[in-house]
Amino acid sequence: MKKAIIAALVAVVRAAPFGQSDLDSLPTTCNQTALAEAADAYIAAQTAGQLAPLLAITAANWTYLENNQAVSISTTGSATGSILAKALKLDHRRTNFDLTACATYTELVSAADPANPYVIGTQIRHSTDPSAPQKVVSIDSIVSTTGAWLFDAKKTLDHILHENWTTILPASARDARSVLQAAGDAYLDMWSNTTADKAVPWGTPCTRLEGSAYTGRGRPDDSCKAGIPSNHNQAPNTHRRYVIDEAMGSVSVFCVWEHMMNAADSHELRLEGGKLRYVHTMTSCGSKVCKL
Ligand SMILES: *[C@@H]1O[C@H](CO)[C@@H](O)[C@H](O)[C@H]1NC(C)=O
Ligand SMILES: *[C@@H]1O[C@H](CO)[C@@H](O)[C@H](O)[C@H]1NC(C)=O
Ligand SMILES: *[C@@H]1O[C@H](CO)[C@@H](O)[C@H](O)[C@H]1NC(C)=O
Ligand SMILES: *[C@@H]1O[C@H](CO)[C@@H](O)[C@H](O)[C@H]1NC(C)=O
């Protein structure tokens, strides 16, 4: 990789997959404070059901995707037709930081309000253009609610609150960006690739929160292998978008889960010491009820 083109790669890394050495050589340049402020503004907007807090930090040309569909709220300033128009009382929120791609992934749950059960994953991407640094250029949300795959916001919240997502310390124990992305890719490749399951760095214990279904029983031998695809000839999981946080050991991947009615899907994996520890999924089939 020639140094001269690395800067260009930073700008497009979100759009294209790269080889492992390319990914690890990307510089860490993003401003975490600015990323955190944007994630907070997004939470403020969702809590209020108002776009105003977001419009203060978005680039003029920002785009909004909801369940893999473009929703044109950027030009009108109105959130009508999107989840952002609905004030949600959030019971949980966690944000991960990708300091190479200048992006965040936020997991949020609204469970206590019976009228508005939601489990939402949101990737926010920032400009790396020096003339407009830090502005938000895209917000990309997977919004799951009643009808989504294995949906039950209360159960999901309960499982999340019993998990331990702490920063991985010491820093020397963190897995490389390429390792995290490869784990996410191998996992999502299991549907369409006969050898991908062997490339997943399975850990023990490992627990998968699939919608609200939990593979964990609080035992040291908990496994994430329960119910993984045995048919590797299914449609691939396409249009992947990544947010990778080495400090959290996490990779968030949004995709089209083609085998599940072309659902809008979020998979988030956490590795500890190179081994898979947690998997969280959210899968929306839009106005339809998800069925395999
Ligand atoms: C990082 O972002 C914060 C918040 O926007 C800002 O106050 C600070 O000056 C930025 N730091 C750098 C080095 O640009
Ligand atoms: C949107 O604006 C940002 C900030 O000015 C810029 O970096 C980016 O290239 C623009 N994107 C498009 C698609 O025009
Ligand atoms: C969570 O994980 C950290 C780091 O592995 C560990 O130090 C801490 O004791 C754990 N907390 C709980 C409640 O298990
Ligand atoms: C299948 O998965 C293996 C392990 O992840 C990988 O090395 C291989 O390139 C994949 N094959 C295809 C066709 O994607």
C-alpha cells in the first residue's frame, strides 16, 4: 500500500472491503469527542421525536437510511415517515466508536413503553473532508419492532443489561481491526459459504442475542453455535456496512439478509482475546412479519 493513496482510502473505506494489511495500516485520525457529540445529538433527536438536534451537526448533503431504504428527510427538515419523528423513551443506549472510519454504532432499546417497543441499531458516518471535518454525512438505522425476527424488546433489554460490554484492557489485548472485520464477515458468510463456519473464531462462553432469543444460560460452556446455518447454499448477506471499535472488540455489520425476505439486518459481534463472546442481531422485514 503506497502512503499517497491511504488518505483516499480513508474516505472510501466504508464503501469497499480491503485486504487485511490495508485495513490495519489506515491511520486513526477521527475526533472521538465530535463522534460522541453526534451520537448524543442523535439520541436527543430520537428522544424528542425532533430533527433539530441532528440538523446542527449534519452536512448539507447528509443521507438517511432506515431499514435499508432511503428516507428523504434531509431536504425537508421534517422527520415524517421515519422513526425519528417519534419521541421514544429509551431504556438503554450504548455507542461504539470507529476512530479510523470516523463512524459510530449505537444500540438503543425502548422497552418500558408498551405502545413503542423498539430495538434500534444506528451507524453514523462523519465527513473526513478537511473542509468540513466531523459533519455527519449519513445516518443508517436498522429499526426493529413488533413483527421483526424474534422481537420482544423487554426480553432483549433484560439480556443486554446482564451482559458485560466493557472496554478491553490493557490496550495491548485488543484485536486488530482486520481480525474484527474478518470475524464479522466469516459469521455472515455462513449462509452462503461451506467453509466460513470454520473461520469464525468461536469462543466459550459465547452468547447470541438473536432478536430476543438468547443462547446463554449463564454457564461457562454457553455456545453461539446453536442454530447456526447448516445449509451453506443460501443467498448471501449483501450490502454490508461496518463500524469497527477495537477498544470494544466489536464489529457492527448492517446488511441485506436475503434469505430472510431480504430483511434489513444488523449483526454486532464482540470478540475478547480473539474469540467470539457476544452476538447481537436485529432484523426488520419492514411492514411484514419476518418468517424463514
Ligand atoms: C474535537 O471535537 C470537539 C467537539 O466538536 C472540538 O471541541 C475539538 O476542538 C476537536 N478537536 C480537534 C483536535 O479538532
Ligand atoms: C457531502 O459533504 C461532505 C462534507 O462537505 C463531503 O465530504 C462529501 O464528499 C459530500 N458527499 C457527497 C456525496 O457529495
Ligand atoms: C466485566 O469485564 C471486565 C473486563 O473483562 C472485568 O474486569 C469485570 O470484572 C467484568 N464485570 C462483571 C460484572 O463481570
Ligand atoms: C469462504 O469462506 C472462507 C473462510 O472465511 C474464505 O477463505 C473464502 O474466501 C470464502 N469463499 C468465498 C467464495 O467467499
